[in-house]
Amino acid sequence: MRPPYGAWNDDVRNVAAKRGEAIILWNVDSEDWKSLDAKKTTSTVVNNVSAGSIVLMHSIYASTV
């Protein structure tokens, strides 16, 4: 599971464990919420991604869907 805002503590970890879920975070933030501009978001990701990266993007913005 991805905790909102990447915020977690022992309570979140315990709930995830009881549900058989792992906590998964990201190492590249697309910052899609900052500009809502597809080209800027793409540039941010491309300039920061590497093999094995986990990219945070939001499906609520047209610019990232």
C-alpha cells in the first residue's frame, strides 16, 4: 500500500502487515500536482528516473492520465 503523503508510523505498518500488504514508497516524485503541465511533469520524471525507480504520479489530473 502507498500511505497518503508517504506518511507512515507503527500503526500504519501494523495494519498493512495484518492485511498482508507491504508499504511501498517512491523515489521519484513527478510533482504533477505543482504545475498540471504534462511536458513539465515528463521532464521532471525523465531527468530523475533510473532503472528500478518507483515514480509517484496522481490519476486525478488530466495532465498525468
